[in-house]
Amino acid sequence: MTPNPPHSGPATWDETAALLPAPMRALPADRHEFHKETLMSKIAQDREAGSPSAAKSRGFRLPRPAITVPVTAFALAAVVTAGVAFSGKSAEEPPAVATGPLMTTKIGAGSVAGVPALLNQIATAASKDGHPAVKADQFVYVESKTASTSIKTVDNKSTVVSEKPYKRQVWASPDGVNGWLIDPTTNESAKGETLNLPDEQGNTPKAGFNHPSYDFLANLTTDPDELLKLIYKETKGQGNSPEQQAFATIGDLLGETYPPAALSAALFKTAAKIPGVVLVKNARDAAGREGIAVARLDEASGQREEWIFNKETYTFLGQRILQVNQASGEDSLIKPGTITFTSAIVQRTIVSKIKEVPSQTA
């Protein structure tokens, strides 16, 4: 939802980052989103400090959104930073995401006991989701609440800061070619920006685990053994370990997508086959909802990814990434108990056009 795709520790940008040319299209889609998120974070913090060189930040990689921002948006952001970002606000500039209290929590113990049974219950609940198939002229709409934590450096002094949870909205066509994103941390305009493909170079990324579309998901196998084998194959060489990357990949598909019920159930049964998956009895999503979590610790980063579910209905609520072990090196400011990313699914449904929200349907 990347440096160690799709989840890892902070990435560092220095003051020359804004002068880099726009990336070539050969760069994977999730890497474009990572650079753009980091760059926009830097822009916002430099504006706040009042000088292009007054501050620099290192933002944790968020779980790769299933819907990524086109490379052209990143290219525009690079131009803004290099030339006009500090000349004043434009009429359509989105409001800055407010900084809130540092997001921390008590680290709940993880246990392998009960994991298969819990995931089986979750899979059973998911299989009963009777949402219809998404038609070619419809769009998947996902509204979420999200926030992240980063290290901010001003005048050579670094501090750990967290955002207040903010609203993010995504619309995506079933083939993944058309869409729209409203996210104040990445958009140049409060109105959002298009996700339509192909890009200005005429390139349309092929749908896959790093660029999933509804149609792609609808055609995946629902056999857990075959699905896990496919995920290992398609994500080989990514992440800090094959097992962690497989867990993270499934986690990415739980957010800004709307898989058919049979596939949702299969994903949870697949997760049960990944070594190191644990149960955490108490977890809270970005909306403050309490739940039970299925989680896995990334030994390399010391961060634990948690998928949070309602304790009674087993419906998916959201996810978070928690620093469990002490970070090292330049990231040592990140103490155990720090929530580096959190999200909550507020609404997930099918609409008839881009930018239509459910309250507008009748």
C-alpha cells in the first residue's frame, strides 16, 4: 500500500531531490507513487518552514495503494518543487494535512495459536459478501481514512511527527484504465487528479499485483495453494523476504480494491499458509474502531503489518504498520510502539461514474 516493496523503513531525500528529472516509465508504478508521496511531503514541510532549504523530511513508505498516481503527476510535482513551489499558493491548492500527536500504541502480543481458525472464519465471512460484479461502465469507489508518521528535520534537528487522519477517495474502472484520486498529500489540486491511462507517452501498465484492477482480480485462481505460488512467483526479489512480501501483497489487495467474494475468501486462506503469521487480540484502525488483527513481523525493518477485522462479523476494517522492534541507524528515533501507518475503510461500493459518491446515487 518501493524501497523494499511494498513496506519498509523511511527513505531519505536530500535537497537535490527536487532537481531530479522526471522518472522514466520503466520505473514500476508503485515506485512512482513512493517518490511522489515523499516529494509532496517535502514540499509541504518546506512551505511550512518558509524556505526551500529550511527543512527536509523522510517519510515512511505507506502500504502501496492499489491505485497509483500517473508518472505525469510526479513530473509536474518535480517542476513545481524546482521552480515555483514557493512563489505562493494557487487557487486550487489542496489544504495541507494537519500534524497531530505522535501516533503510538501498546504493542499487543502476537500468537500463532488460533490463526488458521480465525482466517477460516474471516474467509467464510468474506465469501458471503454478495456485492455484484463490476460492469465495464462502472467504477469501484473506496473512501478511507489514513495517516502516517515520518521523521522531519529542520535546522539539523530531527523529530518524529504524525499526521492527523485524513480522507482519501479513489475511483477505478474495472479494467484499471480510468480513475480519479482525491488525496491532499499527493494531489496538486483540492479537486484531485486523474488516474486515466495511457499516460502522455502512450503507455498503459499491464494489470498485475503491483497494479491490480478488478478484472485482473476477477480472473485470478481461487485455489489457495496455486494463488500463493503465483504471488511468490510474481513478487520474486521484492521486499525483505518472500514470506513478508507475499503477506504485504495480499494486504495491498484488501484496501483500495473490491475483489469478488470468492477471491477475498481465497486470499485469507492463502494468508494462512504463509509462515510467521500471528493473531493480535486487540488493534485499532484509523477511525478508532477496535478489532482483532492478523499480522506479520518484518524482521528486517522491525515493523509489523496488521490487518484489522471486526471481532464479531469478521469484516475487514483497515490496517496499520507498527514499529515493534527498535529501529537502527538514522531511523533510531522511531521507537517501538510508534504507528508508522494507519488506515480505515470508510466505504467501498460500486458507482456509475467518476467522482460520484454513494450519497449521490438514487
